[in-house]
Amino acid sequence: MAGKPKVAFYWCAGCGGCEEAIVDLAEDLLQVANEVDIVFWPVAMDFKKEDVETFKDGEIAVSFINGAIRTEEHNEMSFLLRKKSRLVVAFGSCAHLGGIPGLANLSDREELFLRLYGRQEGIENPDNVVPKTRVERREGIITLPGVNEEVRALNQIIDVDYYIPGCAPPPNLVKDAIKTILSGELPPEGSILAPDKTLCDECPRRESKPEKIFLKEIKRISLVDVPQDRCFLAEGVFCMGPVTRKGCGERCLGANMPCRGCFGPSSYVTDQGSKFLSAVSSILETDDEEEAARLSSTVLDPAGLFYMFSLPSSLGAVFKDRKNPNILKGSF
Amino acid sequence: MKYSHANRLGIFICHCGVNISSTVDIETVKKALTGYPGVSLITDHTYTCSNPGQDMIRNKIREEELDSVVIAACSPSLHENTFRKTLEEAGINPYKLEIANIREQCSWVHSDRKVATEKAISIIKAAVSKALLNEPLTPISVPVTRKALVVGGGIAGIQASLNIANSGYKVILVEKEPSIGGKMAQLSETFPTLDCSQCILTHRMVEVERHPNINLMVSSEVTRISGFVGNFEVTIRKKKTYVNAEKCNGCGICIEKCPRKTDSEFDRALSKRKVIYRPFPQAVPNIPVIDGEHCLYLLKGRCGVCRDVCGPGAIEFEQEERFVKEKVGAIVIATGYETFPIENIPEYGGGTIPDVIDGLAFERILSASGPTGGEIRRPSDGKVPKEVAFIQCVCSRDPEKYFSYCSKVCCMYTSKHAMLYKHRVKDGQPYVFYIDIRAGGKGYEEFYQRASEEDEVLYIRGKVSRLYREDGKIVVEGTDTLLQENVAVRVDMVVLATAIRPSQDVSRIAQLLKASVDENGFFTEAHPKLRPVESMTAGVFLAGCAQAPRDIPDTVSGASAAALMVCNLFASEELKHEPTIAGVDEDVCSGCGICIGVCPYEARELDREKRVATVNEVLCEGCGACTAACPSGAAVQRNFTDKQISSMIKAILA
Ligand SMILES: Cc1cc2nc3c(=O)[nH]c(=O)nc-3n(C[C@H](O)[C@H](O)[C@H](O)COP(=O)(O)OP(=O)(O)OC[C@H]3O[C@@H](n4cnc5c(N)ncnc54)[C@H](O)[C@@H]3O)c2cc1C
Ligand code: SF4
Ligand code: SF4
């Protein structure tokens, strides 16, 4: 079956930003489209699951999957694409690390349903009706995919060959990644297709860093003005830059917002959130336990801040998985 | 011999006599580890640290061509160095050793044989997985400046300086007062032999001054210390004395002619001294100094007599203080002690009743060169006191109000005081209030017995509850806890054995040195038994009462020990520094700078050009603070990498 390599795009639990990132390639997209045969891309083209099923195993050259794994549909499609593709690329923070949807893991599924369908302001649901996977009506039977216990990163349910990080991945990174993959000169398996240093390395604010950084107070970005050229961390505002892989194009910093960590940690760090925690607790400017406790208590949402993008792939979650064989890879 | 085989690891299990083997079943451990990944030999010995034990290890390393070794024995703090040498002698890198502590952390804390055996297996597995990832390392060489700084010129500082200087090394001795000698120069006679304090001290003071290897800096203070063992840089402030020591010939005419007097500190304000003065006649150096706070010329621009009479023109009113920078390789702290000021003890009449004095003042009264020429006369009216109360443990052993520790020397000097008083006032009656008598020391118990029996000193066991004046007498009330009755003695003078506390300058010095002090302000030794003269900071040693209250014999022996440690350090031209320190992977470091302030030894610096952190390998003590703080994973602790630690955890949990 000669011809252009077949490429698939798929989205799981995502916001659509990653699809946008592909469209953002603009004329480069056309060039890519010329070189490949896009065989599956639900957001843009009318192919169905059945079409994918007709391919031979490994017939698709590469599948780009974005979004976190939240529902049974995501499991199913990921298994299918894995089977049919020679390479699978986790595209964007959610597929890479679990992403923002992964913060849902702070609550259990039943609690989430109640919150979403019952206790939400503006919703009247006295009987606490929640979505079911199967409903019989006069018109027939309606089914919905089930919702998994917890949100997963893509590599927690299938083997992933490469990762393109970012929320969303910047166009130049996407372009380079696609080029590299199509060139056939493949980087080592499991590579994250972005530089392996953390953000401070190319931060435009780096020169403003003092010799030693200490935190006297922890300030919230919404309540202080940090001048455009000052290092956030040195100003007392939590910036995940030190613990986050660079390559994002510093879009947040440009908008005068500190880094939130969407590129995940460098390959030398396993758990981005706890690494950041240990870094900032090392620079609290106090030896007094009570003062340290007071300072820490000013961080209102530590899990949401330190693990904004990586909760499902944090050490704790991975460890929990290990003890629960039912949610191991491929066994849904 | 060089071995290139990957992973030829040998495990040696020590029985430690029966210390380990009585709780840990060695055979079971051996069985469990046979065939463990990477392990090619497992054997045991009754005492691995013994010569035959080490021979066995060396032979096995050679025979089996081992490239790394795990020794399952006692704590690494005991024998890690021994075994590192063993490995080196057998031809493999000493840092390819890992100790599995199955004694302190296992056999000693468990009685259940089964549990202990299982735990020992886990501990050894963890050590094996770490050992397999140990890198060969080479100790870091650091040059040594073979010159010592001694801070404080009491008997401790004098002894240490002389010992170091006599071993052929240069010494800078810094004393804040105009003369060396410290408290010992103020003492009259010394227990337990009653030899004259100055007679045995002054020739040593002179020896210090004349010694070609000693640079004596009096009226000086250390203001800055940077650097590290072998390579300290210190700044010394030479205070203004208004006398040019180079020109002065010590004739003393200026002192004679000076018209103004003030209280003598040396005589504890029991006599007057001139404003240009030497603290005492045998002062070393013999150069007078001007007390700027009382000098008429300096205060009001009048007088200047000393300048007029000085032959060599040594008086320099315009003198400025000077700062001298010196490089030294080791530092001895000998800043001594102070007695707790009696003004702070009003309940004993301190500061309000003139005839209540402290022990050092009484030493001056006893001293032949003192304010009364050695005759016992009380301060208020110069009368000979016929009854004297000596009160021990004033502020010492008093955790509720003052200090909980024992000042150690008071029991003995009070015996001495009472005895010398009785020798001079034959019809006088000394009373001693005490809690108990601590006379541990060569000849000390005999000395105390002599005081209480031969010299008829009346010892009253009990604490003083009240002290007040009545009809020209001082009434001392207390409870005699032996007789179970209240006692009151009416005396003419009271001598308080006040607590010995560290020189009040100590916290500043401790900060300069980054050396730690205990809750009472005395310098802390690295180990109370095995490293008693080393401070917690490498290259900084302790001598005398700066460390704890002690008498002269203990001060002198401690000072000699400190000097020996300094000479030890100076015996080689370079120091070997542990290589298990932090490093930076420059390919990973983003120069975020978080580690820089975290390092307690100031060993990390940000190279802004290369945008990476750097480590000063000599300053780094391998504490690991930066490694924990580094958010990018660039900071590594050699042979304690994250990978090693997680593989150890995995081995234990597997
Ligand atoms: C009343 C009394 C009687 C005693 N009688 C006896 C006795 O009979 N027999 C006996 O064995 N022991 C006796 N002792 C104990 C004896 O005094 C001490 O053991 C001894 O003096 C300790 O010597 P040192 O050098 O450690 O301290 P010190 O004598 O206190 O000397 C410390 C020196 O350091 C200097 N110094 C302090 N800070 C600094 C600084 N920051 N920079 C530079 N220099 C500084 C001080 O000026 C001083 O010269 C007696 C003690 C007391 C209080
Ligand atoms: S901490 Fe944030 S703001 Fe500061 S240099 Fe690093 S990335 Fe830039
Ligand atoms: S903390 Fe880590 S990444 Fe940051 S400067 Fe130090 S070594 Fe480099």
C-alpha cells in the first residue's frame, strides 16, 4: 500500500485548543497536508470509527492524540488507534500529563456528578439524576460511554512513542515535531519533543534575578503588579518556570503572567509539583516553623497550583495505580 | 590491577562477634541474597573490621575480581573509612563501597530473630542497589595555609599558641585586652597546690612575646572570617591605644606622670589605675595604653602630659584604628569566660553591699600584687574581716532563675579562698555555704579535706535564703540541710562564687565562624567524647573555658590537644576533601538560581554568562540542601543520586 503516509488526529478530553494549534500551522498545514494522507480527524473531516477499523494493524503511520483520558470512548479510541498506528504521539498537556481535566482526580467520580448535575447553581435537580450509560425510551435504547473512575494521561492506558507538550503546543514545536517524525529520522522512543532545560534558561526576565532568591511573602499574581522585566519568583510570585520544560515561546511571561507549568518537568524530574514544592520551601526566608506554616497557608490552592497540568501523572497517582491492577494499562 | 568487568559485587556480612549474629540469622541472609542481581560473591566473617577480616576482604576482591563491595556491619560512622582503605589496598576505588548498617539499625533494635533477619536482608538489598550505581570518586585536594589564628590570650590561648609555634608553624594570637594572661593573671594562688598563679604564668607570657613564630596582636579583635578549613581569610581590627608600640620602650614614665585616675578593671575596681596604664605590672606586652574614655586630652584637649614626658615620642593621640587581613589555615577559639556580674544578683546584696564581692575580687585581695598587698581587708572600710561567708553555686545549678550547669571550679576555689583567708587571719572564721562538694580531680578531695579539717573552715550544707545588713554586720540566713535547722551567721564580708559564663562576645565570634554554641553560649564540640576539641566547623578548634567551665589543668591539656589537632592539619601540604559532594549537570541546569541562597556554606554561585549554577568543591560539605531544592534535576549529590535513592526504595519495597 504505497503512497503518502497516513496520519490520524484524535481528541479525547480536551478543550479544543490542541486542534486549534494544528489549524494554527496555517500555510504550513497545507504543506503537511500535501505530504500526508489525513485519514481521520473528527474535528475537521467526516471519517468514522468504522473507517479506522478497516485499516490493517500498523497501517497508519502516526496518530496524534490530544486530550486526557476521561471516558470509555477515549479508552476505546486510543486502543484502536494504537493498534492501527505505527507511532502514537501524545499531543498537548492533557494527553502528555493528564492536564487540567486531571484536577478532577481531586474528587471522586460520584462527587463530581453530583456537583456537576445536582448542586450547580442554576440547575434544579431534586432527584439527583446523573447521566447513565444506557437508557430505554420509546424511541429506542440510548447509550453513552461510561465515565472512568479517574482521569489518565495517554501513556497510562496505551504505549506512547512521542510527546508534544504544551497547553496548547506552540505551532513551531508542532511543525518541527511533525517534520522530524515524517523525516523518518526518529528520536529515541519516549522522547518529549521539546528542549530539555527548564524555562528560566530562556526567560526574558532572567537578568533581573538577585544573587540569592528568598521568599519573605508569597504574593498572588492577581493582587500585585510585577514589572514586565522582573523575575516573578524573585518578586514573591510563584512561577513554575524553574520546574517546567522550556520551549513554550514564553507566551504567559509575555502576557505578564507567571509560568503555570504546562510543558511538564524536565526529563530529570519525575514529579513536577513536589519538585516545585521542595524548591520553594527551600527558599522560604524563615527558620521558624510557625512562620513557615503561616507563609504556606497563604497558598490558597496548592494542588491546583503545583499540579495544574500534571496531577494524573504525579508520583502519588502513579503509586496508587500500581496498587490497583484494574486501572493498569490496557485493562479497561 | 584494574578490573573492567561490569557489576562484580561482593557482599561481606559481619557477625560483630555475636552483636549481629545473635539476632540476625546470617545463613538465611546469605541464602536470600545468593543470585541477587549484580551480586557475584557473598560471604561472612566474625569480625570484618579485624585484621584477618580485612585480609579476607582484600583477598576476595582480588580473587573474585570484584569491582564494588557491600559490607553489612555496623554504622558507617564507625568503619566506613577503615573499609574504604581496605578497598583501596585491594586495588579498587574506595568509593565503590557501601555499608549496610545491620547492627545499630537492625540487630541492636530488634529481639525477634525472624523480623531482624528479614530486615537485614532488605537493608543489604538496598545497599546493593545503591552500590551498583556508585561512581568511582577521587578526594578533592585543597592547599593548606600553615598558619594558625588563636583568638583569646588567656592560659588556653597561650598554651595553644606556644604548642603550635614550637612545632614550627606560625601563629597569630589575637587578644582584645592590652595584655595577654586572661583570668589566670588575676588569680592569687592556685588550687590544689597553692602555687603562685603569676609566677607560673608570666614566663609563658614572655615566651609568647619573644617567640619568633608568634605574632602577638593585643587590643585587637577579629571582625571578619571567610573561607574554609586550610584557607581562612580573617580581618583583625587593631583598636586605638594612642601609643605607638614600635617606638615605646616601656619605661613607664608616662604612667607615673599621668594626673588622672580611674577604677582598675584588673583589680575589679578595688583599686585605681592611671588613664594611661598597663593592666598589671607584668603585662605582656609591656606597652601602656591610653583609656580613651577617661583621657583628659582626648576628651577635652587639655593635659597631654604623657606626650610631653615620653622620650621616644610614642604617644600618638591622632592614631586611627587599623584593619589587618591575614590568611590562616586553622583557628583556635580560646575566648574564655566571664563571671556573672554581681550587680545582677541583688538578692545576695550584689551591687548594693560593698562588702559582698565575687571570687575574682577576692583573688585580687589575696594577691600579693593586689590592692591590699595580699592583706585581707574588706572594701568598705579596709578593716580585717573577722568572719567571712563564702557562698557557692551562686547562679550555677539554679535552673529556675539562672543557669542549670555546674561552674566546676567554684568548689575548689572556695576551699582555696577559705583556706588562704584562715592562713592570713589566724583568729578569723570562714563559713562556706554549699550544696555539695565536687572535688573530682587529682589532689582535689585531699585539698578540700585539708580546708575543712586542718583550717577549721565551717562548711554549712544548704542554700542561702536571705542576706541583709544589720548593725554593721552582714547576716546570712539559710537552712542547714544536714542538721535540718535554720542557721544565720553574722559576718563582716561575703564572697560569692558566681557562675562562670562564656565571654559575652561569643555569639559574635560564633557567627563569624559559623560555629555552633549550646544553650548557655559555650562552643559546641563536634563529639563530646571522641572529638572534644573540634568545633562543628572544620578547621576550627576549641580550648579552655570558651567551651565549658574548667580549671587550669583541664584548660591547658585541652589547649594542647587543640594545638595538636592544628599541627595534624598542618602536617600535610594539602587537605583531602570528601568527594561525595554536590555537582551541577550543566546540560540540565537552567540557572534558575534557587540553589544559590539555599547553600549554608556559600558554595554555590550563579554563572550568569553560562546561565548555570556552579559549585565550589572545597566549600561544599555535601549536605544535600541544593539537591533537594533544585527544581530541574540538575543538582546532583555524588553517589547519592535520585536514581540511587529510588533504586534503594524499590529494592526495599520489592
Ligand atoms: C575566682 C576564680 C578562681 C579560680 N582559681 C583557680 C585555681 O586556683 N586553679 C585553677 O586551676 N583554676 C582556677 N580558676 C579557673 C581559671 O581561671 C580558668 O580555668 C582559666 O583562667 C581559663 O583560661 P582561659 O584561657 O580559658 O580563659 P580566660 O582566662 O578567660 O582567657 C580568655 C582570654 O580571651 C580574651 N578574649 C575574650 N574574648 C575575646 C575576643 N573576642 N577576641 C580576643 N580576645 C578575647 C580575654 O580578654 C582573655 O584574655 C579560677 C576561676 C575563678 C573565677
Ligand atoms: S522563575 Fe519564572 S519569571 Fe523567574 S526567571 Fe524563571 S521563568 Fe522567569
Ligand atoms: S536550582 Fe538547579 S536548575 Fe536552578 S540554578 Fe541551581 S542547579 Fe541550576
